[in-house]
Amino acid sequence: MAEYTLKLRRYDPQAGDAPYYEEFQVDLEPHRSVLEAILKVKAEQDGSVGIRCSCRAAICGSCGVRINGRPGLACHTHLDKAAKTGVNADGKTILVEPMGNMPVIKDLIVDMDAVHWKKIQRVTPWLINKQPVPEREYIVPHENMVDVTQTMACIQCGACVSDCLSMEVDPLFVGPAASAKAYRFVGDPRDAEQYERLKDLAEDPHGIYDCTHCFTCIDACPKGVAPMSQIMRLRRIAGNDHHIVDRNNGERHERAFVSLIRDYGLLHEAELLPRSYGGDSWFGKFHPAAGQQLLESLPVLARGLATGKFTVKKAMLGHRIPKADLKAVKAIYEKVEGKDRRYELNLYISGYEDDDEAAPAEAVPAAVGAGDGMPSAPGPDPNRPTAASESESA
Ligand code: SF4
Ligand code: SF4
Ligand code: FES
């Protein structure tokens, strides 16, 4: 047994009082969960503490909270580990708060309907099957199942939504969990509306290009869904395979990043905006759309110059890297762009095939040929393991 201090954020909007923090002392074995400690408090000290839970086994997704400022499942967090990262240096105080980006109903319970489920509904979370419907079942290639299994692992806990930085700035952003759900169907070869789904999410000002690529949702997810990776895959399929050029300038902005690294080996920030708006070359800055954006950015430019963040010379010429390094960067581009088609690699599935003789070796990803959602590359070698990680493109 060990003694822990649970510091709970208490708030009852109906009472009309401001939120406050209340501390409770709990004696429990260190391997017990934060949820067990909260339920013990509720059973023995204060029955009015609000917490939502069901399975207590990290399956139902209902006990999402913030523990010491980070989102997670209360039933999946051991007391000893939580205490180590606690807000006090005493090694026994654990701060528990409701998840962010969602209104609080009471204490640690947030309104998932108001935010999370609305966004899930937004992405048409069901399969729109291709026609004609086969007489028997659809046969889905193994590679495609591996590919979508990662998003199917989502338990809808809302941890990623809680700490999404873009959603804090733009509450209308479709968000990480709903985007991962969208990939669930975009990546499914049985779905008839891959293009329409992507077009919709690309054109929406609060869609896939609203993500700032901050990795927070990847850290937050207790199930390895890696929502940000799914968003990047949606973007790659939308831009590279369907050539969807969105009105938000998201696709052009990404293309500008790629071309700048190819041309300079490093990001040339002063060129980024003109290329994003005016076209993918040095002449982009003379495009009227780029000119207008540059004019609007003048105050930022003036501040940057005044604070020495950049100089006129750097703005004109960009950063330089040694010629040999630039050549090596260009060689990577040539190799990737020289492929006859693009592959999405999903390294999510872990473990070994049933073959007893399979020797542990390095990870082998499932490769899905991009473009039409159908595999065009060999799947994983059945005699070798596949390993958990996140999605990448090649
Ligand atoms: S990576 Fe994108 S979706 Fe994920 S938390 Fe950051 S902004 Fe949100
Ligand atoms: S993606 Fe992960 S963190 Fe987000 S709702 Fe699903 S399981 Fe929870
Ligand atoms: S109670 Fe079900 S995930 Fe925690």
C-alpha cells in the first residue's frame, strides 16, 4: 500500500460556482489505476465526484481525463507512474482534470456529444459501397486491411481531441479523431467515394489542411492510432493521387515546402509564401495573389527585420548548404520521384505470423499502392514479422 494525494478539478456548471481544486488522500497499491483511486474517493469520501467509466480495461474509451496535464485513460494509468510525473515534487500528488476542447458537464465528465461525436458524424463514418454488390462477400486484400486496421483501433476516447492545438484555435477544425475515422473509409478499397471524401475534407477551411502537424495527438492516443499520420496520408492521397488543389491553398503550400527543400536543401521562408500563393517557382512572387499576401504580411516582415530574425540578404538569397549536401538532397528527390508510383507504408500491425519457424527480424511494413486504394506492391512477407509504428510514405 502507498498513500497518494488526488487533486481533482471540481466544477458543476449548474451550481453557478467557479471551478476549484480539491485534494483527497487515498491508500492503494501502486499498480492500481488512477480510475480505481477516483472510484475509491467516490465510494468512501465524496459520492458527488463526477467521473465517467465503464470497462475499466482501456477498451470502452469512456474514462478519458487529463492526468498531470496530459490526456489519457484513467483506467490505463498506474498510480505509481502518474505520481512520478505529478505536479508536486512530493512523488505522491496526482492532478486529475477533465479533457480539454470540450465543455465540462460535471467535474471530470466532458460533453463528448457537443464536440467529438459531432465531428465524427461530419466525416460520414460508414462505408459507401461500390456497385455492383458482389453475390458473396467483398474480398479485401490483406495489405488494405493492415492499412486501415490502425484507424479501426480507435476507441473514441477523445484524448487526441482534448489536446489538439489547432482545435484550440479553431473549434470548427474537424480534428484528429474524425480525420482518423475519415481515413478508415478513404483507405478501404470497398468504398466508392474516396475522391468525394477527400475533396470535401480538402476544400473545407476547417478540414485536413487545418492541422498544424504538431504531433500532440500521436502522443495522446492510448491506442497507437496516430491521427496526425492519418491526416498526412489523407493529404498525400488528395494532393498526389487525386490532384485536388483546394481553395485553402493547403496543397500549394505543401508543394512549396517540397520544392524549396529541393531547390535550397533548407526551407527558404521568404519564398514560402509567394510560392504557396503564386506558383511553384521563384517567379511566384510576381503573381497578384502572392503580392496581396505579401502586402498583408508587411507588418510581420517589418517586425522580423527589426528584431534581427532575418536580414534583407537572407530574405533575398535564402539559406545555403554545402554543394555536396544539396546534391545529396536532390538525389533523394530523384530517387523518390523516379518511382513509377507512390507507396503508402503502414507499419502499425505488430507480432509474427503463425509460422513457428519465422525468426524475429526487422520490421516489414504493409505497402499499399496509392492512388486507387488498391494494392500494387507486394504485401508483407508472411515469414517475417510486421511491427508497430506509424504510417509513412515513400
Ligand atoms: S497534429 Fe494536427 S490534428 Fe494532431 S493535435 Fe496537432 S494540430 Fe491537432
Ligand atoms: S484516435 Fe486515439 S486518442 Fe483519438 S479518440 Fe481514437 S483512441 Fe482516442
Ligand atoms: S473505463 Fe473503459 S477505457 Fe477506461
